[in-house]
Amino acid sequence: MSALPIAAVLPALLAALRRGPNAVLVAPPGAGKTTAVGPALLAEDWCSGQVLLLSPRRLAARAAAERMAALAGEPVGRTIGYATRMDSKQSAATRLLVLTEGIFRNRIQADPELAGVSAVLFDEVHERSLDSDFGLALALDAQAALRPDLRLLAMSATLDGARFSALMDGAPVIESAGRSHPLTLRHVGRAAEARIEDAMAATIRRALVEEAGGLLAFLPGVAEIERTAERLDGLPTDVVLHRLHGSLDPAAQRAAIAPAAPGTRKLVLATAIAETSLTLDGVRVVIDSGLARRPRYDRAAGLTRLVTERASRAAVTQRAGRAARQAPGVAYRLWEDAATAGLPPYDPPEIAEADLSALLLDCALWGVADPRTLRWLDPPGAAALDEARHRLAALGALDESGRPTAHGRAIAALPLPPRLAHMLIAGGARGWGRAAAVVAVLLSERGLGGNDADLELRARRWTSERGSRAEAGRRLAERWRRLAGADDDGSGDIGACIALGFPDRVARRRGADGADWISVGGRGFRLDPASPLARAEWLAVAETQGTAAGARILAAAAIDYATVEVLFGERIETIRSVAFDPATGGASASRVRRLGAIVLARGPDDRVEPEAIAAALLAGVRAGSLALLPWDGPAAALLARARFAAAHSAGLPDLSDAVLADTLDAWLPPLLAGRRRLGDIPAEALAAAVAGLLDWDGQRLLDRFAPARLETPAGSSHAIDYAAEGGPKVEVRVQALFGLAVHPTVADGRVPLVLSLTSPAGRPIQTTRDLPGFWAGSWAAVAKEMRGRYPRHPWPDDPAATAPTLRTKKADARRR
């Protein structure tokens, strides 16, 4: 241990923790901080209790405990032990306990004083996991209020110690050097069109020829690891290929970490799990894809999706350093040297992109209504907290004031995300405890039962699986079931349990091939049509990946509609609506039965209230146009008169479209009563309603300025068309105007009427704006022609001096 670089700064670190409760240790990978600091604290006078060492990953926690126990010459579980969700080795004698950050969060929630604990060490804090940030915030709060003697140590592999120092009340920062083995970087690039598996396999084969020692290859996920392994078929016999990711059995993980057998070379295909905390013995070569897969929470969709993106500069530096931990090494990078500067400097803190439901509930139980009042390097965002608050209220975990309900406390007591905890409790209350626990484990532990999208199929496979990880999963399911007090009568199924935890993701098939689905929450999902699930009508969806508009289903189970009705019958609503159709000018009533965004049934509604029809017609006019109304006959004439009058005199009433639209609620509703179409409104009624907008004085002024009709000397009455092209126009038989020596006008004599003069048969014979001029001018020629066509009617030489008549000459003679 004394050969580790950390040994040079241990005295300064121990002295700092004797003087004060907090410290920050910055030590690069390979310095030995994970395995050396904890044991060194056990001998301190102030350390009479347990030391907790927090690790970001289960694999790293177990490996660190086993390594420290081996160095101490003891079996793991005695003085040095570990505790993870799937596995634990500790005893009453354990003084140094390595545990995952989630386990620590549950422990401090249950015991804020951390009785019997002398120190908490936060390892790899630079990774900025949500559990690490939150655990540190709770520990600082407990230290300030309850345990001023509690030692807190933040250990980081990057030079961000100053921020942690400020957060921890100005804690001293101790920096350690790392091992200085030479490291060679080789940027081999990758063609943009090349698949990452092909480029990785080719580079691995090249490195096996060019370099000595073990190889560690970083890939973004399990799928890429498997595809790369397929492309490496036929490796030299002395090369032993290992996979390393979180869903492997502990035995397989230990084999990947352990030194290679004599006469062999180790090749490890790993995810980011191997970036920090672990030392892989014998590795001299790193091949880095430059990619990382991270969870991104889509707040609008309420979904966490995995995104493959470029790794940060800090991450690729960590990866390359794995090659030079124990001896000179080389790192092959599948990108150009110049591209390194364009990588993001650090991975974003998880708190900025995670679902904050669990954090908000834990804070409420801690007695903190607003999590932002705790101490954070980066406080949670207000929008993310609001969304989490809404989800917890929907689960019944928080009351209207934001305090935890009894159900919320039960949820928080389980070491599960709120959705899964709620599912386990609600399922247990229905006698579905065992099925709910199975779902919780399958969704928490990737790879159990395979990776098929059908969780029922995975559950059946898991039942027959052997091996330590499968057995640990079964023990975990039973432990969770008992923790939740969940009964089991054997009646529950996988789909029903998923629906309890993810009610917004219950989905119905959209097409015959089962490729497209619509969820209760309104999101669209996609499914491989070849999947057996594609034949189901309904699915309970637990996990998806991709964009919110068409996320791919990763984990789901079939559910029948009868079960959906049993679970969510109170949420099914019948919505009666009346819609306006601009094409027909009518309103149609429909009835829709729906569960969220899923339409269960629709049809016409024959029980719609007349008031609803009238409201739809009114809304249709308001949203569309006044032109939808039957503006013909007297209604159109009234508008034309009023608009002519308003255009020629500022003091006259205004019936413009703007005025009619602004007063729509005053004059249109009475016309709509009992009608289903706008066209059913009588023209006379429409005219009367619009005229009602004018008061008595307004109507009198309108009648004087723009009279509706022309009264002729012969006693006939003719409608004046104020909308005619060329001005107000009236059609009148010429004999009705005999004796008229002055041209008729409107607008107080300012606008002459356009007279369309007709023959006794109603055929046009002349249009004029100057009747006296017509009498004196072209009348003679017109009269001569008309005498031949209509000899029984009078065609005098001087019409201005002739009595008007609408009768024949013989009829006039009889009356005299």
C-alpha cells in the first residue's frame, strides 16, 4: 500500500480530518484513494464507529471491498464488507462498509443521525450522479443539524475540488499525484459511414498485433459489445474475450477484472462501468469508441430514454488512463486528434437531466418542501421539480400541500423508484404481490431472462435460469415483496402490474400490423411487428427508448381490456361534444368514450341539449366568418343600406362586419334556438335581429338617408339595391315615372339613383342617372321603338308632362 501515490498525502488528509469534519481529496485514477483511505481512517481516535465508503456502481463496490479485504488478509464481510441491492457481505464486526449511493440514501433517510457512523466517504464525486449529489446534500444537512462530529470526505478524480470545498464550508483540499507511467495516444479515426462495431473489431485486431498485454475496449452499450464480439470470431487461441457490464453475473464480472491466466491475453469489451474505481490487472491497451450511452429524461413525454452521444473529454481521459495504471500503455482512439477539443469538457450532472420524483419525495420525508434549500453543486431546476410534484400527486404520494401521504411514506420505504414502489404496494393490495415483485426486478436488473421486449417471456425464462445472479434476483423479488407487505394469491399477471406502475403508458394498437401504438398519456410508441406482442390489442408498456413522438417499446406485456376497465374504470370518461361543420353550416353531436388519449368508442349523440347545438353554431360563426350566415333578401339589403349610409355620412349608424362580430352574442343566439343549421335561420328574422342593433333614432336616420324603396308617381314601390355596382340602383317600369321632372336621389339628395328603366314586359330599355336629360334626349327614339312593340301602352312625346300609369291606354280610358 505504501507504494501507492496516495500514501504521500495520507498524513495531510488524516491531519485535516482531525482538525475539522470535512475534507476534499483530489487524486487521479490509479492513485489508490478508493482502497487506501478508508482503512487508514479506522485507526484514528475520532473514528470509533463505522466508515461508509460510497461507490457509484455495484461492481466497483464489491471489487473495492474484496480488494481491501485481501490486502488486510481477511475474508470480505469481516472488518471490511459491502452492501448492494443484489448482494451483501457484512457482519457485526464490519467497520468499513462499501455501499452503493442508493443504499446510503435509504440508510440516511431511515436514520438521519447515522448512529454508529463516524465518517462517510463519497468516492468518484466527479461523476455527479444524482444519488451522490443528493447523498452529500443530506449528509451535510444532517451534519449541520444533528452530527457536527460526523466526518465527510469528497473524493474526486478531476480538478474540481474547489467547488466541493466551497460546498463543504471551505473544507481543505488535498491533492495527490497519480502514477506517472508513460501513455501513448494513437488517433486512428473512423469513417463516418462505418458501424462502430466494425471499426472497433478492426482496431482490436490491429492492436493485438502491434501491442503487448491485455486490452480494454470501451463501447457505449451491451448491444454494441455483443455485436463487436460477433465480429471478433476466430481470435488467436491465447486471447480470452470477456464482457464487462452491469447486467452480468458477479462471477463473469470478477473474471473480467481478474489477472489473465498464464500464457493468455485478456480482451475486455466494457461499457463506461470500467472508466473509474476499477483496476483491471494486466491491461496495457485501451481502445476507445469515443461514445457513451446516457439516460436523458424527456420531461414532456415523462420518459427516460437512452441516448448515444460523444463522450466527454474528462471521460476519454479517464479511459485512456486505464492503460497506464500499472505500466506504460497505449490508447487507440476511434476519432481524429483535432476532434478531441470539440468534445464536451465534462459529463453533465445527472440532476440536470433526471426524473426528480424520488428526490422530491425523499426531500418531503426529510422535512424539506423545496429541495433547492439544501446544499447542491447544481440545484435542481424548478420545472423538473414541478413535473415530479405532479407525478407524485398522481401516484397519491403527496397531498395538496406537498406533504407525503401515508402511501407516499410506504413508497419511500422501499428501495425502488416511486413508480415501481407504487406498483408493488398497489399490486400487493390486490393479491398480486409476487407478480409485482417480478416486474420490479426485471425492470431494475437488465438482462435477467434475456432482453426481449415481452416481459412475460423474460419472466418465464428467468424462472428456469440458474446462476448466482438469477438466484439473487429471485431473493431480491421476495425481499421486496415482504418489505412492501404485498400479499399474493396467484391471480396477478405481468401486464396488470405494469399498468399499475405506468398507467399513462397503457397503450392500444393503432394498425393491424402492431407497429404503431397510442398511449393513455397521448404518446406514440413503436413496436417491431415481428414481436409476439404485436398481436395484442392492448399493452402495458414499462420502458421505451427514443423520441417521445415514436419511442420504441423495450419492455411491455399484453393486457386485456377487461383488466384495463377494472383498473381504470373511474378514469374512463364519456365526452359529449357538438362540432360545427363549416361545409354544411350545421352542428353535429357526437359521443366519445375514452381513457386518456385512447378512444374506446365513438358515435352520434341523440341526447344532445338544444343549447349545446346553439352554442356550437355560435362558436362556428365566431371562429369562421359572418359569411356563414344566410345573408340574402332583406338581411343583405339592410346591411347594404347601412354600409352605404355609413360611407357617405359619419353620423349615421354603423353595421360593419367588425360591429356585427363584436355584438354577435347580443343578436345571434335568439336566432339559433331550436335550429341545427345556420341556413335554417329565416332571412326576415336575420334582418330583424340586425336591425335591432339600431335604436329608434338610428333607424329613422337610416330610412331618411338610405330609404329601402323608391315610391314612384304611379304609386308602385321598388327595392333599392345599395350593393349594386355603380351605386344604389332601382329597377322600375318607365311608365311609373311619367310626370317626374326631377331625378330621384338618396343620401339627402347627394347621390342620384341608378334607374334601370324597363318595358311593360320587364325588359330593360335604358339605364340613367339623369331622368330629365333622358326625357329630353333619347326618349324620342326609345318611345318610337316601343310604340311598335307595345302599342297598347302609352308612349307620350312629353313624358315629364304626362300622368304616370301602369295600365294600358284602353284601361286608362275606361277609368276616365
